[in-house]
Amino acid sequence: MKKKHHHTKKAPSKKWSAKLHLWFGLSVGIIVFIVSLTGTLYIFKDEVQNSLRKEAIYVKPNEINKKPLSIEILREKVSLELNEKYPVSSVEISLDKSKSYRFLYYDKSKKGWNYFQQVLINKQVYVNQYTGKILAVYNEKYDVFNILKYIHWGLLLNSEWGPYTIGIPTVLFIIMLITGIILWWPKNKNARKGRFWFNWKNVKNWKRKNYDIHNVLGFYASFIALIMSVTGIYFAYPYVKNTFNLAISGYWEQPKEKEIKSPDSLMAKRSDIFDITALQTEKLYAGSSSFRITLNGKNKKGKELKNLPVTVYGQDGRFSERNLLTFDKYSGKLLANKPHHKLKAAEKYANANYDVHTGSYFGLFGKIIWFIAGLICTSLPVTGFLVWWGKRKKQGKKI
């Protein structure tokens, strides 16, 4: 007579967690793999590009003069040499006088079903501001990091609906992370011993090792992965951003700021308008990293700007500390100064979300931790699939 095997009954929470973890894992695993891989490879973009573009970023010490050439003259020179049908969009100026000016061409269409059809032009032109020499031109539209970014954001699909193809799987991934923690959670102290690290002393079976890799590494990465996922859907879904606004500053939608009417709209536009704004910006924010001046008079949506905005960045490679200046676009008179420290908590977080998402908010150490967590997230769909496949094959052999 065969002995009956008594199986311990799973708690309902673990039972349903196991089902959801499996169903969602099989349904969106491939997208989680793609998003995790592209996001991980993008993390050290600034470090890689700064190293590869060193000759273009810095001017020679013997060429540094006290006064650079006029921004308008430099813009005209770039326009003539590149002969593009689109106007120069903006210029980024570093307060480090050894760094070159960076002129940007960017124009986008609403039409087209993919990234390559929508982005009409995206070029960065590095110019020696003292001599006017163009140091390098980079076509960012086809740059590997930019392509990785747009795969990560929306699988290279139209920017209006592409993010939803990533956003929905990311929401499911958040549920998978939560259910994974529930499944990992040990019943008692004895069961806890094998959950924090690998115990492979007498284990030769690859299935067991694969299960442990999925289980242990998944647990350690899950908390960073939750931060990355929530900050990711912050970009995709307005209601997520509004929930943050409500929690942090007590309002659902951030009130739109009214554009200040230009007091000098009847006067002729000064030819040195950009130099005037640059000089005032440098005086007001002497301790900042760089600032960007809009040159084509349009915002990101292509609408005509009533004034001249200047964005000031506090630190290199970070967007969290941003100050906004508004100048009259005819006279260069300062109309508004919105420093970072005077922003509401929700506004500060809106500026910081990208840095939190990439780990750069926490410096180089944060980027390293995010990179390791990203690699583990990339491996989870693979190890998870192998766990399921191994169990499936084992069940198939039973008669």
C-alpha cells in the first residue's frame, strides 16, 4: 500500500500571487526584457559620450579668450555651414569657459507611426565660441543611445501612443514585483536562511540553481525595480503624475502659468538679444553648471513663444535642479526669475523624476546600483521562463 503524501496548503495570498506572477510574466516577459535591457544600457550614456566627444566638448587652452563671439554670429555660421532647412532650436552654454557651445537642431512631426518618421531632425553642433570653428556635428537621431531611449520609452512607436505599449506592461511588472516579494517571503526563521543567499554546496541541478538566481536576485533588485517602474509610468500616465502632485503638494493638476505680456513688443528686436540674456543669466546663476537659450522662438510643441525662456541647470548630467528665467524677446529685459529653491515640492519632484528614474539623482553610486538592478531585471524574464518551462516538462513526464 502506497503512503499518502500530505502537502501543506498554500495561503490564499501566496496562491493568487503565484498565479498572477506566472500569468503576467508569460504575457509581458519579452517587453520587460526589452525595456530593462535598453534602460540599463542607457544609464551611463553621459559618461560614454563625454569620453568619446572629449575633443568636441573642450576647446584648446590657448584659444580661450575673455570674450566669446556673439551668439547670433555663431548661430548664423552654424546655419550657413550645415545648410539645414530647419532653424537652430537652441544653444546650451556651460559656465566652464573651457567647454564649447552646443547648438541644437530639433524638429518633430505629429505624423508618422514610428520614431524615425516623427523626428525630422535632431543634431548637436559643438562650436568653439572664441574662434567660431565648428568642432563636431552629431546626428542624434541615429545615435545608439537615443535609439535605446526611444525603444525604452515606446518601442520606437509614435510618441502619442507608443508609451502605452510600455506603460501597461510596466504596471503589470509592478504587480509581478509585489507578488514576487509575497512568494519569496519566508514562513518562519528556518525557511529564511536559504532566501537571502545561494546555498549550492550539494546542489548540482541547474533548475534549482536557476530558481535560486530568480528568487534571490529578484528579491534584492525588486525594491530598486519598483522605484524605476513607478518613476517610469510617471512619464506615461498623467494620472500618476497628478497622484504625486496631490500627495506632495495637495493639488491634482499643476496650475498653468500665464505667459507674461511683453512690455517692449512695439520696439525693434535687438540684434544682440541672446548675448544680453546670456550675460544676465551668468550673473544671476554664477554657481550653476550650464544654461539653455531658445533660439527659434518656439516651444516643444512648435507654438510661438511670447517671451524668451532660459533654463538654468545646477549640475552636469542632472535635470533635478532647474531654474527658469523669462526675458523680453525684444529688449532682453528680465521679466521673471523662478529659482529651484522657490518651487513647490511637486514641481521639484517633476524636475527630479528623470534623475530618480535613471539613478543619476544619487550620483555615480546611484547609477552603479541602478545598472546592477537593471541587469537583474533583464535576467528575471529569462530565469522566470526557465523555472516555468522546467516545471512544465516535469509535469509532462508524469502519467
